[in-house]
Amino acid sequence: MFKIGYRTIKTALGTALAIYISQLLHLQNFASAGIITILCIQITQKRSLQASWARFAACCLAIVFSYLFFELIGYHPFVIGVLLLIFIPITVLLKINEGIVTSSVIILHLYMSGGITLAFIWNEVQLITVGIG
């Protein structure tokens, strides 16, 4: 029999709401707020809050790393590889490794931008906040 569970409902509603809010805010890459929401939904509310903190912290760290690597070394695919070689072990060390996948979305946005500005960083912070929230 076909069954829809509580987590499925939370995921569907949360994703649609995150995309809707991001569109209302006129954010670039607004659909990514939905991806972030899908990645953040956990079985319990407590687990979701713990995972959300790790994802937010990892995303903020990813923004700093992206700025340093892309602006100082360049916007090249191999730079993404080098960045991840350093970024992933640091997130594990800081116990925020649950945020690796979510952060990768942000890293790729920053890479595709070809030039990181404060306005674009603000856009990404809003996407993260809406998607996690």
C-alpha cells in the first residue's frame, strides 16, 4: 500500500516553502534553498536542530575558504579539488562534517559566480538561512 510518512510531508512542504521564500527575496540560485532544506530534514526535531547548526557553521566556513581559494588562486576546477582536500578534514576536526554536502552547494555557487562580492555572499547567507530554517 502507498503511504506518505511525516518526514516526507516535512520535506515536501519545507522544500516548497524554502523555494517560495527565496523567490520572494529575489535570491539568486533560489532553488538551492530547496536542496538545502531536503538535506537538512532529519527524523527528530532535536536532530534537525543539531544538524542545522553544523550545516550553517560549515557553510560559513565554506564561504571564507571559497573566497580565499578562488580569489587568491583562481576560478579553476582543480582549485575546487584542493579546497575540498583541506575543507573536508577541517569540518571533521570541528565536528561539523554534516555540513559538507550543503557547503558544497555554496562552494559551487561561489565558483560559478566567477567573482565573489559582498552582495553575493549575502545572497548565499540568506539561501543557507532560508534552506536550513
